Amino acid sequence: MNLHNLCHPGEKKEIMIPVPKADGIPAVFVRGIKPGKRLVVTAGVHGCEYVGIQAVRELIQEIRTQELSGSILFIPLVNAEGFYEGAKQIVPEDGENLNRSFPGSEKGSIASRMAYALENFLVDRADFLLDLHGGDVNESMAPLVFFPVGAGEEIERKTRAATDFLSVDYRVQSRADNGLYSYAAQCKVPALLVERGGGGTWDSGEVLACKRNVYEILDYLGIRSMEEKAVPPREIAEVRYEEAETRGFWYCYKTPGSAVKEGEVLGELTDVYGNTIKRYLAEYDGIILYLTHALGVKAGDPLIAYGRGSAGIREKSTIYR
């Protein structure tokens, strides 16, 4: 499908991204009056991360094509069933985390087929991809952006430069090879993952801030200019991700954005009788990026993530998004 054949310059068009043997994924193509780059904006890969979903819905209505030199493909709700069912991080039909399903397969589960559909539709049509996320119903986090540093120097350079335009607290180096934005980067499409909000809630202030982040990337790409520029976020080069070794009761003692000292207790996992299973201690001085605030957790659930600016150990990390 050639998107430019769908509408004339200065028009918006509702389209459907086909998914093998499943309902399609709704999208809106917005074509500016002048030629330029194309930004793809996705939201709702996780259906309970509401800030990005609402931000895209509002952007579709308020963006004026006369202001654009280029085009935008908005995908406001990737995981519709997860949204309507209130399913934490998964596609309800198969119980899979869509953001762990890349690369997908046209013959796999529904999450795998959705990933396959997004890959095939987006990769050849995007000059840049912005994937909007946030803390799920069980999570709290500081506003941040993940950018890929394992997909080659050119992708790292372009995405780091893009983060200079973003009004978020932190930019976090990512070497993950899962996720929509990570897959796009491996396909040599510059891509970022922005995190805002959490706890299964949203408000107008968070949505406004998220919309601003989209406008800031449009400014970076030369699609739509902004006069007011952001202060570049603080870069986090090393991140420690703690996860539950078994199910239990999780007591977190920190908050997103708070400082932590080496050896400080971050939280404690106990059994049903109150016996300590494990006490989690900070391995270095750093900043809390996000955490699970749910009381009950199961084995493998993320508990807390903290990072620091120095390069430190550069091992491959798993991003729990």
C-alpha cells in the first residue's frame, strides 16, 4: 500500500493495517501540504498505558496539515483487546506480551501476527518511529525515553540527537533486542520509546506533556517547527533491572526519580507469612527510573530499575516494556 496514493496533500485518511486472520489495526495517515519526512507514532502496544493512547487521539484531531512539511502515520491503539479488557501488558487472546513478540510471524499466535503486521507495514514507510508507553496498572515511573545503542553508530547518533529535543527527565541507553522500537532500529529505522504516566491512570497534564514530546520529534524531523526548545535530558548509560525470583509480597521503599545510595535497601520480597525472601540492595549510587508498586508479584515480574550516568558495565540488558 502506497500511503501517498490514499490521500492528497493536506488531507487526513483513516486506514486499517491488515493482520493475518484477525481484525486489523486502525491508523490515521496525515499528509502535509509540503513534502518531507514521515514520522510513525504508535500507542497502546500495552493496552493499559493510557497517556500515549489519549495523546495520539487528541493529536489526530488538532494537527493541521497546513503546518506540516512531511507526513505522520498515527496508530492510536495497537492492542485494542488489551485496552478494552483492561489486560496488564498482554494481548488477551493469547496471553502474550506484544512488545516481546518481535520479530513476528504470520503463522504464529495473535500477538506474533500483530507484530508481523506492524513490521511489514511500518518499516519501509517510516523515516522515524516514536513508540509511546507508560507505567502499566502495576507500575510507576519518571518521564523518560529509551534510545537504542546496539543497532549501529548511525542509529545511535540520530536517536541520541532526537532525544536532545525531548522534554523528559532521562534518556536511557538501551541494548534490548525485543520491542517494536528495538526491532525498527535493527531494521535501520531510527526509533525511540517514550514513557509517561502509570498506575492505570491518566490526566490532562500528562497527556499534554506527551503531545509536546510528539511535537518535539516533529520539530527534530523538520515536519513542524517549535519555537520553544527543550533542555536535553540527563543520560543514563547503565541500568540495573531487578525482578522477582518467586511470587510474593513486594514492599518497595523508593519512588521514581529519587536518588539512591550504594547499599541502600530498595525493597523487600516476603512470603505469605511475612518471612523475607530477598532484600534488594542498590549496587551503586543512582536514580530510580521505574518500579512496581503492586503488592503481589510473581516470578519474573520486574520490581525496580535504577541507573547512573557513567558508562560502567555495558552488558546487554532486557527492557521490561
